[in-house]
Amino acid sequence: MYVRQLELVDFRSYPRVVVDFEPGPSVFVGANGMGKTNLVEALGYVSTLDSHRVATDAPLVRVGAERAVIRTTVVHDDRELLVELSIEPGRANKARLGRSAVSRPRDVLGALRLVLFAPEDLELVRGDPSDRRRYLDELLTLRQPRYAGVRGDYERVLKQRNALLRTAYLARKAGGAKPDLSTLDVWDVHLARHGAELTAGRLELCTALTPLVTKAYDAVAAGRGDARLTYSSAWTDRPDGQESTLEEALLEALREARAGEVERGMTLVGPHRDDLVLHLGELPAKGYASHGECWSFALALRLASYELLRAERIEPVLVLDDVFAELDTSRRTHLAELVADATQTLVTCAVEADVPAALRGARYEVGVGEVRRVR
């Protein structure tokens, strides 16, 4: 799989730009703030319907414009597919596949499989559990796009359940009549069903990822440390991944937490509060790993994602966004060796000399609102 063309209209800093690509490595060179990351962010958005930089869509639309449009042509097995997304803050986004409108933007998921490594990925190791949950869920959806619906169903039920708990909390604080919480039982059933399906997928994914993360970390860090993953949940200690078992466990946990949830006005148990614990040897990486070890672990997580998708016979596009400036010479070399045979690798940098020679293929210069191929 590779991207043949990207067109942006009113996306971030670009009024309009068209970039033609080819397989192999491509390097985008430009000063900071010129829009290099905007290009790969747009491709990442097509792949996940999310930005790796911001939590909402509004910043993606150029100032003064009503919407942003991303059009990309993806080639897989010698067949081309045009994917178009219209990002319209405050309204429902729109999408097209092969020039035909689709009913939901998430229907384009799977058209472009892409793994993006960026400086923000350091938060996978150092940041909050939400960063690691997002990593798992995005990879889960890349592998099996149906999980976008599972995630959406879980989040919808969670929102409704939290609204009911919040209403009860506010009524109690105001000294009003005792609220009717009888419908909580119904929401519990829905939350447990969708939560069990999501958790089963995460557990299976962790099992598949762990040996790949260990191998990737060993390669990047040259054998200095044993990296592994553990899925951590306060509501179940059964890692068998059986949905029926997980559903029963979550229902029981919700019953036990009911009093505390009414007291605090929020849902206290479920996959939205779980974590992916990263270990180096016997210690958690968060709080114990050095800066270099954190970078190596973040690299290992993305490389493991790449290898997992690659093993399933749809090789993803690999994006390395301004990462070589953050790595020492040894890690740069190891990374380049690991990805040198990728079908398509897109690299952004401010200084081309930071990029190992093995990844210096086509060269593009990025200026204010424009991209020009020079080699």
C-alpha cells in the first residue's frame, strides 16, 4: 500500500496544495512552522479520523475557511482508491470513497493503513493512561475497522450513563427529591456488552503486540533492557479475553461501584479507565525510564504496530514526523535499518543531514503554503 497523491484545501496552513508521491522513502525538508507536519497529519487523519496533535477538528481548518478538504489517492494491489474527507467543525463531517458519498465518515477506515511516529509519542510512555488507551484503540481499528463502531457505541452509552449519574448528583447536592435511577440497570447492561467487546479486542491486541514490542525495543536500544506490556484493569483480573466472562465481570463491578458512582456523579469502572502498563525489566517505564529509554519504548510501540499490520498482508505507510532530531546517532541508525525495506516511508525534518542515508529518497522542499519536489 502507498499514497500516490494528496490534495489539501483549506487544511491548516494550506489554501490549496497537491503533492504527488511514489513508493519508497520521501523526505520533506523545511524550517519549523512551514507546514511539514500538516501534510502527514492530514494523511494520519484519513487513516484514523483523528489528529495526533489536537483533540478537536476546529484547528485543522484554515483560519477564515468554513471547512477543510483532504483528498488522497491510495494504491493497493495495483488498484487506486480516492478517499475524500470534508472536515466541518460544528457540523457532521462528510466522506467519499471512489467519488461516491458514504453514510458515515468511519466507513473510510481501512482505506489507508498508516503508522505515524511523532515527537508527541513520548507521551505514550510518560503521559496519562488515555494516551495509551488511544494507541490501543486506534491500532485495533486499523486492524479491524469494525471496532470504530464498537468504540462509538461504548462512548455513546458511557455519555448517557454519565449524564444520568450527573443529574442525580446535582439533585442530591441541591437537596431535591430523590432521583429515579431505575434506568441505570439498562445502561449497565449496554455498557457491559460494548465494554466487554472492546476489552476483548484490546486484550487480544496486547497478546499479539507484546513479543513485537520486546523485539523492536531490543533492536532499537541494542539489547539494553527487556520491554513488555501488561493490560491493567480495576474491574477484571481475567485475561482470557472471553467476551461473556468480561461482560459478567463488568456488570458485577458496576453493581459494586453503584454507590460511589452516585456519590461522585460519574462512571468509575470500565475500559475507559483502564491502562496499558509499559515495563522495562521489573519496573514500569513511566517514572523510571530515562529520556533515551522512553524514546526507545515509544519507537518500539510504533514499530510493533507497523510489523503487526505488515504481517496481516497489508503493509502500512510509515510516517516519521520530525523524529530524527530527537534521536542520537545510534538510534537513528537502528531505526533506519529496521524500516529501510518499507513500501513507502514519509519523513519530515528541518535538517536533511539528520536523516540516515538509507531513507533519503525523493526530496521535497516545504515553504509557506507550498510543497516543491527538488529531487
